[in-house]
Amino acid sequence: MKNSIACCYLTHNHPDIVKDVLDRSLKDYVDHGIDVCIYDDSDDELTKQLIESYRDEYDGKLYYVDVHAAVHADHKMLLIQQGYGLPKDYDYIWPVKDRVCFTASYLDKLCEALDKDPDVIIGCNETQRWDVSRPINRDIYKEPVELCRNYCFVSTNWEATIKRRSTMLTPIDWDRYDREYSVNMNNSFVQLISMYVRFSEMDSMTAMIVHYEPEERYIAQFGGSSWRDVMFNTWIDRWTAAIFSLPSIYDPYKLEIIKSETNLFEVMGSVEHMMDFHAKGIFTREVFEKYINVWPVVTDIPVEWLELIVNDEFEQVIMKVMEAYDTALAEHDYLKSCNLISANRFFSQMYDATTYHLLVACYNRYRSDMLNNGESIVFDGISSVEDLKVKFSAYL
């Protein structure tokens, strides 16, 4: 690989997770010419000692970076973007959560892309996308607006975005970016905002999408995310503010971009997850009322259903979902029916196992067809689940 790259892991008090990830991936990363830098601000020296234990085998390829100067994770991300602690003058930097790593097969694709000198690489698994209403089948982007429209939601994942330092980071006046776009130590989306702002200033740019399959990304099972504790502040207050702060060239799609993230099933696009958030005391009546005028902007779940959830009327809201699903099929609104069944696992309890697996298979094919071609014939002539069972009876 002709370009040098640092994979920068951000960690805090997670030596067990760091060890799990390094044992799974370090040799593959080093074999692909990728240096690994552990940015650590732990309360003890266990992570530092762990990294030292790898030194004999990986000296010059694995580095420990003391980042106790950081206030918190957002500040660490800002410092990495500014080049803090890099042991070499790398061409690219790749910030990553400490619990994530990728397989050699994905690294093969990544290194091939890096050799083409893009300004940015965005890693993506397209099955994460909830909106399949139009085809997304381009891997190279030469202008930022459509890139932002299609992949801004992916760019919130720290491990998704790799930046070329000479074009995307070194030219940035961080003080000006802070004044104009609030890119500071308290900004959860500094990596995303600085990228799309920088694109807007460039005469030309190249971004490449490198796709990975679910099995090509490993997430440590004993490492969890704490974002759900602050999810509504993060994804309504801070996320919407971040997108609205972007330059005016992105204005035509800002509302669409906001919902591309917030309406993801694991965020606010699933009735089942919202019921779970309510049961855990995260989605409360106070939260519901605070954002009463905002819900249509951030989720496709009707406000009426959300109120049923905070009133603990789970059975009634499930009935509403099932009625909406049947209506969507009858009206041939297959996108809506697809999202309802994909977002809510309780559908598996509404049908026998054979029927449910048939539905899942059909909707998976529908999603793939829509993303690749913008159309699908899977549901042609279908107005009900019974129609679907008749059409595919040979497979039952």
C-alpha cells in the first residue's frame, strides 16, 4: 500500500475490550500496512501495560498515545482530527471505537481504495439503511451534496470514515470552524461536520464508498455503548443542530438527512425499540411532551403511537402497527410495509414461523432490488399476506 494510515482507537477503562480486539485483528492490520494507535485516558495503567506487552512483536506498528489531556470522548475525537499524538506523518487517519475491528477481507478492499488517493473513504453496510425508496449504487462521489444525502447517516459511526490529512484536515482553521460551526470539544459530530464543511470549500473532491458485509465487522460483545442514556439529547437536539449548521449547499436535503439517522430502527424508527426505551425509563412522558412538535421530523412513528407507548398501552400500539401493515399491503405501499416488519421483531409472534420467514425473505429481496435498481417485482400483484403465501406456495 503506497499511502500510510493510522487506525486510531479511542478507549477509556476498557483493557479487556482492547485486548479482545487486538488479538482478533492486530496481525491482519499490520499485514495490510496499517499502524494501530491506542488513544487512552484510562484511570489506571492497565491499557498502557497491555500495549507494552505487544511491543516485542509489533514495535513500530502499535503505539500507545496518552490522551489524558482530553476532557471526554468528543474532545479526544477533536484532538485526533487535529493530529494530536500521531507518532508518524501519516497520509490518512482512521478513528475507531475501541470495541470495533474489521476482517482481512474488508481490509483488502480498504487498501485497494486507499491506493486510489481519495480524500475520504466511507465504510458502509447498506443493510443499515432504512430508506430504500431510491437506488444507491454508486461507489465514487465527486461532489459533496449527493454524498451527504446518501451517506451522512453512516458518517456518524466513528469507524466508518477515513480522511486524507493533506486535503481534509491540515488546511482547516480549527478556530474559524469553531466560531462558524461550533466544532469544539463538546461537539459529538466534529468528524462529520468538519468533513462536509471542508468539502464545501474545495474545488474538487473524491470520496469512495467501501462496502462491508455484516460478518466483516466485529463488535466486542462485552463492550457496550452508552449513547442510549442521552439518546434524545444526542439525536434530536445535537444531531439536528449539527445538520442545520452545515453550509447552505446542503439545504435541500437537511431534513431528509436528519431523518436518515434518527429514523434508523435502532434509534427512533422502531415501535418495539421505543417501547423498550420506555420500559427502561429512557422514553418518558416528559421526553414525549418536550419534543411534541418535533417527532414528525425525526421519526415515521405517528405521534399517536408514541403517546400510547408512554401511556404503557403496548398491546394497543402493536395492534395499530399490525393494522397499518395490512393497510400498507392492501394499498401496495410496499416500502411502508417493509419498514414496519423490518423494524419490529414482534411480527415473528403474529405469524407461524414458515410465514414469517417467507415475509422476511421477500422483504430482504425487495430492499436489495430497490437499492440496486430502484424497483422490485417481488410484491407484484400482492395485496395481503395470504396473496404472498399463494404466490410463493411452492417454497412453503
